[in-house]
Amino acid sequence: MKKKSMLEIVDDYIHYKRDLGFVFGTSAFDLRSFAKFADEYAFGMPLTVTLAIRWATTSQAGNKRHICLIKALKPFAKYLCTIDSRTELIPGNILGTCSTRAEPYIYSETEIVRLMETEAYNPKRKQCNSTFSTIVGLLACSGMRIGEVLALQWRDIDWDQKTVIVRNSKKLPMRLVPLDSSTMIQLLQFSRRWHGEKMRTGDEPFFTSPDGGFIVYKNFRRIWEQALMKVGMAKKHHGKNPRLYDLRHTFACNQLLRAYKEKRNIEATINMLSVYLGHKSVGETYWYLTGIPALLELSGKRFEDHIKNQRKKSTS
């Protein structure tokens, strides 16, 4: 029986994981890159730590890239153990930590309003400016990723149920995003203003570029940076522009802040927020939370109240 090449095994693994609902992006490219390397330099040999490091460090992108390449191999090595007992598992952080968390910029409500009200395009391009404003507003009030919003289709919006379907999310094949009535009203007004009264249900883009197609991320990001300059927010965050992605961080922090103000159960709030944002684990949600002053103040006050209550119980 002909022995399978590493590339054939990798393709089997990718198909297997995708059948389970996993979304492969650059990791699929990286795994195939390793497979080609292994087939060329060690055909028929098992995956070993030495081979993995040898492949990863051939990249000219620097140590951070080497670390991320090794990380991409770790789950594949576990899978390969079930096929080839000679496979070596890859130890954690063998080349160091893969990534560090960039400090997010938490937008104030005033800053979001200013960005929505600015004419990011030429004032004559009213539909483009309206599109930009509506996208920024949707990002701020839904916590959706910018890629998810730009990929939104007419069929993804359920006007009656007040929900949006996010297809091919980062780690899920699909998820539902409930929206507030006020948000749905704004989307409906946007729709009627530029597309008429008739509701569409097809796979056409809801937010369109000037040529009528889907908006390309790099083009929207360029307009975003122009808007930051117009409202005086360029280079405001440690000498860098606040990111579009920071609107998702802002949403998460604001939801937790609201829960503290309303004296809700914080653990339950974070669990619900995790589901809403489309995370597979609560740990991913904590990545989005930042100790902004208002949040620290309220959490500190709740802790103080808890200590006082415990002291009263112990003395009673």
C-alpha cells in the first residue's frame, strides 16, 4: 500500500476539522507549507520537534512569526499521534509566547458620535457618507467584527425577529446577533433612503461600495483613517490611530459597565457576552475587557460592599 505524503495527511486533517465546524484561514496555508517542507526534506519521516523547529525558523519574518508557525502545528501533531506513533508532541511555548495583547483604545460615546457625524467622503457623496456612518454605528452597538459587517447580505437580516445572521464567523460557521429596536430602525431607515421601500432577501451586499459590490476592508480602513484625521483623533493612541477593532473592545467594556451599574450578576453577564460575541470560551471574552476607570471604580465599590457585608455577618 502506498504511503501517504505529509501533504495528503494535512489535507485529510483540514477536511476533518472543517467537517467539525472549524474555520481554517492562514493556519491551513501554514500546515500545507509544513507538509511540503516535510515531503521535500524528510519524506516518510515522522513529525518531530526538530523538524518542526527547522521548518518554522526558515521563515525570514522574524521570531514572532516562527513562534506562531510552531503554534499552528501543535493541534496537528496531536492528530498525527493517532496515525503515527512516532510523532512527537510539541511542547508549549518552545520558542516563546506567540502574541502579546495590544492595548485597545476605548472610545467615548462622544467620540463615536463625532465619527458617525463626520463626512468621511466628499460631502457630495451622500450615500457613501451615510454608509460609513451606519457601519460605524452598527460596529459600536453590536460588537460585530468589521469583516462580519462588511460581509452582511440582505438575507442575513431578519427584520421581524430583530436579528442578524453572521455567516462564516471567525471560529463558528454561523451565529445569531440580536439587535436593539433602535438599531433596527436605523438600519431600516438607511435601507429605505438608499434602496427604496421594497425589502430584498437575496445574497447581495447590504452595505455597498460605490460600484455596487461588497466593500473591501482595506478601502474602508483608508476612509476610517481619513475620518480620524477630520475629527482630530489621528495618532491619538500612543502615537497610533485607534483601530476599528477597538469598537468591539469598547462594546464589551460598556456591556460589563452597564451590568455593574444595574447591579447584575457579573459572572452571568460575562457568560452571556461570550455567547453574544461568538466566543468558544469565556477566556476569549476576557481578552476584550479593559480596566477603564469607570469599570474599576464600580468593581472596587462592589468588592468593598461585599467585604462590609461579610464583616456584618461575622459579627452578628
